Amino acid sequence: MNYGVGNLFSLKCALQRIETNPRIVTINELEKNIDGLILPGVGNFTEAMANIGVFKEKILDIKDSGIPIIGICLGMQIFFKESEEGEGEGLNLIPGRVIKLPNRVKIPHMGWNNLRIVKSNEIIDGLANDSYVYFVHSYYPLPLRREVIITETEYGVRFPSILAHKNIYGMQFHPEKSGEVGQTIIKNFIKLIKR
């Protein structure tokens, strides 16, 4: 979905490489008769939620219908109610908040880092522990419930890098820029849509 803060071209290319037929829609075109929803994100929390605006209810309806939703980087951060990055309320799909990385490390966290698997889930089928993915972020999610955490990553602090809660999946990194590991995650999401 194009809500003004996405990395749409690289994501569309990643989806086309696995022979899917992605459709980029604006918030005005968002309908419940979709197979799955991807919320990409490059930007900040306040801008993202301002762009979503009154269409927040459409996204909540899609979530309630059981359609798989994946949030990437900022797209995952807006799953939470609040962020230290800005003002306003997020989608509040996963209890918790988003906080800034510690000042003792270089911010943003940019480059390759590994995923430590803490819980099995269909979204990571086929991934080895300590697989490397590509990150670009200054903030990270802090969910209230640990059971939603699928993988963690170390960068000044141990933070959740993949989350899953019912039909909602989120990752703090960019799978579309993460080579074979990212492709595996995207393929797994497509399998979730098709089942």
C-alpha cells in the first residue's frame, strides 16, 4: 500500500521475482477484497500516521477479517500505539510502543546484522538461526508481550526484529534488500496469503 512513506519499487521488484502479481494501491483504493496487505515504510511515525489518517479504520477492518498483513520497518512500527519518534497514535494492533536505539551506538543502525530465532513461526520457515538481513532504522519496537517476538537482533540492545501476532507480521529490517533470506521471508508471506 502506498501511504507516502514507502520503498515501493524495490518491494514490488522483490515480489515480482517470486512470480507474484503485486498491486500498489493508495489508501483511497484500499478494499477488503485483497489477498494480503504489505505496509512498507521509510520515514517517520508521525508522517506515516498523518498520511493514513481517517483510513486507519480500513486497515483495522482488514486485520479483523483475518487477511495477512506484513509491516516492514516503519510499516511495522505503526502497528504500535505510540512511538518516541513523534506524536499521535499508531494503529495499536500489537500492545507496546516504539523507542529509540541507545545513544551509545551509531544511529541509524544501517547495514547487515543477524536474526536470532527465539520462536518458530511460518514466516521464518527455511531460515537458519543467525541469518543476515539488511537494517536501516533508529527506533525499534518494544512489545508488551514477549510471545509475539519471533527473532531478535543485537545492536547496543537486544531488540525484536521479527514479530508475529495472529495475522499480523512485522520486521524491523528490509526483506526486499536482504538477498535470499529476505526472499524466503517474502515467499513465506505469500504462502500465508494463499492458504
